[in-house]
Amino acid sequence: MSPDSPTRGSVRSAAEVNEQIRALWMRAGGTLSAQERAEYELLVVEWAAAIRGDVIEAA
């Protein structure tokens, strides 16, 4: 995990995480290295959790 990645339990909005995912893809030029792929996978899990939190909050 990169130094500026969130620590476990931190809360960011789905939009914030989505922006970080987009920035990662832009930096990578569309092809992820193994390290970038690992970062991407963590971001997707965080994004999904944020989306679930939004859905629960809306209910």
C-alpha cells in the first residue's frame, strides 16, 4: 500500500475513491504494473464498501 493510502477504518466517499482509481489509470497509461494492480484492487474494495455505506444510509 502506498504511504498516502488510507489506513484501515478510514472513511472516504465513493466519489473520492473513484477519483483516485481514475488517477491511477491515467498515471499508468492504461496498463497496470503488479504494484499498481494491487493498489487498484484495494481501491475497488474500498469503493465498493463506500457504495454499500451510501446505500445503507439512503435506506
